[in-house]
Amino acid sequence: MVTALSLLALTCTLVITLHAASFFLTRFRQPALVLPFESGMPPQQHAVSRYHARWYAVTILFLAFDMEMIFMYPWAVVVAEMGVSAVAEMFGFLAVLVVGVVYVWREGALRWT
């Protein structure tokens, strides 16, 4: 059985090991070793700067529809047993998702020009 003391000792060991590794890696680092390995050429721009802010709204839209499917599958199984209250709850949930879609639409994430 794992005790709290053994978990604390493991955590302290990991923290000390990671700090020591970080210290030695930053102290003896060679510039060629920190470059990303892809084509051997240095990057022209930062990786985060390549994406337009419009894609974050598209992500919200994707998550809205993804969550809809996650919750509709179990709902479809029990809707006959629960009756009208299950249908009303699902329409409320879909109304929240529609608010998300309207937000994305108003932000212009659905325009591709």
C-alpha cells in the first residue's frame, strides 16, 4: 500500500531531479541543440504568431458541436424513459449551444474571406 509519506518522497525526488536537470541543461546548452529539428533551418517566426485570431472562434464552434454530440448520445438512450422533461432539458442545452454559434457568427469566424 502506498502511503502519503512515500508519495511525498517521490514528489520531492522528482522535483529535485527536474531542477537539477534544468540547471545543467541551461548552463551547458549549445545553440545548435535548442533549434527545432525539422528542416535544419532556423524558424522565421514564432510558432504561435502564425495563427489568426479567427481560428480561436472556430475552435469554440467546434467545441460547441462536439459537446452536443457527447451529450446527445446518452440522452437518446434514456429519452423514452424520462419523457417530456428530458426533451425540455435537451432543448435548453441546445439553446446554450446556439448562443455559442451566434457568438462565433457575429465575430465573423464563418467568413472565409
